[in-house]
Amino acid sequence: MANDEHLDILKQGSKVWNRWRKDHAEIGPQANRPKVGKGPDFSGANLRGVQLGYVEEIINLSFADFRKTDLRKADLTVANLIGADLSGADLSEANLRDALLDNAHLCSAKLCKTNLARADLNMAFLNDADLTEANLNRAKLISANLSKATLNLASFFDTDMSNACLEGAKLIGADLAKANLTGANLMGANLNFANLNQARLSQANLSQADLRCSALIGTYLEAANLTGCKVFGTSIWRIVLSKETIQSNLVITEEDEPAITVDNLEVAQFIYLLLHNAKIRDVIDTRTVRPFLGRFRRNGAQPCIEL
């Protein structure tokens, strides 16, 4: 439960709160003492910006110091948290729907099952944060930093993540349908079983990304960089490419199989089936197939594939 004393101070605004925190080093980390004491407790607190259909006196929480604060299941709907420092805070199952979190610091924060639907997180810092099963539908994450964040099973339906950094992020089973990832950096990201249907990945950097068993139906990939992507089991239908799309060294085999690479995402499934399904090979003239397969490589060596 929330600490009533902490709540009374916080309701006086972020300036009063930050001054009080600075004077009470035992209640959480200070700039020069990052591991001092235990953070404040606002678990389950009602810190809504708007309630019951009328506008309340909104608490200004912008630039507030919430480092390592307990905000589990807190109600921060429509809260003004612009520039707030929530590094290392626990916001698990909190409600931040429509909250303003532009330029907020959420590095290493816990946001498991947190509701961030329609929240503004433009240029926010979420690197190393845990957003497992979080709801970010229709949120704004333009130029946000989500590098190495855990986003497994998170929902980003119709979310604007243009120019965001997701390098090394874990997005296993994430729903990115219709998300705008134009110009985003997904280098080395793990997108196993992710839903990328109708997502916009134009000019995105997906080099070395793991797309195994993901769905790319109607996905926009104009001028995207797919170099070295793992595409075993990827469902690819009606994707939109351009001459500038880079598709080199796509790995079509599973981890425990000898690596075979192709340079065309749309034919990756077809090539894998030709190599592993005798019945399909039987209905195709091998005199036509052999020279076609000769363009593909096993373990980076010269063409050596035979039917």
C-alpha cells in the first residue's frame, strides 16, 4: 500500500517532492549514492490526471524523481510525467493510459503487464526496461530508446515507433501489427513468433534480426536492411519491397541445421521446401531447379546444393 506521508508530499508538486527526496537520502537513491535505502512507496496509489468525467486539480509530476520507486498497480492515467526520472522504478500492472511520458527516463524500469495504451513516450529512455506483456497499443514512441529492452508478448498495435532504437531488444511473440517502425533500428532484435502484419518497416535496420516463425503479411519493407536475418519458418505474403531493400545472406535453416543463405525474402520458404521436401522436387523439372539453386550458398561457401 502507498505511504500516506509520501503521498501528501508528492501532491504538493514535483519541485517540493524532489527537494524532499534530496533531503532524505535514506528514502532512495541520490545522484552520488545510487544504492542508498529503499525507494518511496506509491503502490496502488491514485495519481490520475482526470477522473470520473471531470478535470481535477492535476498534480504536476513532470521531472519528478521516481528513481527506484514502488508504483506497482498505481493509477497514473493521463498523468503528466514529462521528463520524469523513473529509472529502476517498479510500475508492474500500473495504469499509464494516455499518460505524458515524453523524454522520461525509464531505464531498467519494470513495466510488466503495464497499461501504456495511447501514452506519449516520444524520445523516452526505455533501454534495458522490462515491458513483458505490456499494452502499448496506439502509443507514441517516436525516437524512443528501447535498446536491449524486454518486450516479449507486448502489444504495439498501430503504435508509432518511427526512428525508435530497438537494437538487441527481445520482442518474442510481440504484436506489432500495423505498427509504424519507419527508420527504426532493430539490429540484432529477437522477433521470434512476432506479428508484423501490415507493419511499416520502410528504411528500418533489421540486420542480424531473428525473424524465425514471425508473420510478415502485407508488411512494408521499402529500403529496409535485412542483411543476415534468420527467416526459418517466417510467413511471408504480399510484402512490399523496393530496389533499395537489402536482402543479403538471409538464413533459411534452423539453428541445428547447416546454415543455408539466400538473397531473396520472398523465395526463402520455397527454397527451404525444395531442399527438404522430396515430393515437391518430384513435380519440378530438376534440370530447371539445379541452376536456380546454384545461386545459393551453404555456410558461405561456393554453390554446392544438389537435389
